[in-house]
Amino acid sequence: MAPQSTEDLHQRLGVTIDPETLVLALTHRSYAYEHGGLPTNERLEFLGDSILGFVVTDHLYRTYPDRSEGDLAKMRAAVVSTRALASVARSIGVGPAVLLGEGERRTRGADKDSILADTMESLIGATYMDHGLAAAHDLVHRLVVPLLEDKLAMGAGTDWKTYIQEAAANGGLGVVQYRMESAGPDHDKVFTATLVIGSATYSTGTGPSKKEAERQAAARSWDEVRAAAAVAGSSHRA
């Protein structure tokens, strides 16, 4: 069975992968199990993970000569995290092309961070197998390295909601709330959260769950909330 949307996926990847290799890269173990034990993408994922780690490490070492080993390790961990790789996979439309078993399809496996991140690594591995290290290096640089400038990606492990709560309390900004909206059918809802503190409205965030939508809204609002809290704090002290 050929995966869906492979033409668009090739275009967004910026590289054309041999059809047989591409099918392998997109074959999740749930699909392989249901179809008589086909080969899965797990070996390509293992390969892609190593290439990804090397390319990101090399970039960090050369680009940030004044950063400590500890800082570089934290930056690498953020940019190759499951959440970060899943965001890359979503941006190029990997989900609809992944071959999943019936159970995973019913539970929205095509939008699960773990499946998307693993498939992204397998596509990196597939690129290496078909075109060599230079092409895989270019792919990682085009799609993953830019996350180093993305606050949401680099703050994947940051508890933004707690930061917002503390800043609002310290600055006396008012009650923190998230105004929630949703769209889509029950099995495939997309949530949109808008941060409201007191009478002030801040940024919005979207995600497949209320928690993720709130996290994104908090992260995107952080700079503005921190500035408002600092101004309010100065006024109180004056």
C-alpha cells in the first residue's frame, strides 16, 4: 500500500526518496503487525536519530563557541526532543502519510507526538540511505536547526503556565484565566486557548488538547506578561 500525500511530502522535505525506502520510513509497527509482520521503520529511525544528533551537535559546537558543554547539551536536548520533532513533522504534513494500524488510526495516531517524532527520524535515516550524509545534513539544517530560534521548541520542558502565574501574582496583574474554544469533531478536536489576566488579553495557543493549547498561549505571552509585571511592580514600589 502506498502512503498518502507522498508527492506533497517530498516537496516539503526538499528531497525525493525512493518509493520503496519511503514506504519503509512511513511504516509504523502497528501497520506492520496487522499486515503479516512487514518490516517497520524502526531501523531507519535508529539511524536517523544518530544522524540528527550528530548534525545538531556539530552545528551547536561551531555556532556557539562561548557556550559551555552543559548549555550545548540542553540546547541539543530541546531541539531533538519528541515535542520539537513532532512540530517539524506536522509542519511538513507527515501525519497523513504515516501507515498506521486500525487501532492507532482510531486513536489519532497520526497526530501523536511520539509517532510523528519517530517518523521524522526515520525520514532522516531514509534520506541518508538514498542520498548520503550531505543530503541528510541539509535536511536537518533546513527543518530542525531553525528550532534553535523558536522559543516554544527551546522551552519544551519549561513550565510556562507556572511562570505566568508567578509573574501575574508578583506584579499584582489579576486573576489568570485561559479562555478556551474548540473546533472539529469529537474524535479530532483542535483547541484554542487565549490567556487573560485581569482585564488584559494576551496571546493564543492551539493544540490537540486543552493542556497543550494553554501551554502554547502561556509561552507566547511570557515576554509581554513579564514586562507588564515589571512595570506594575515598579509602580507599586514607587
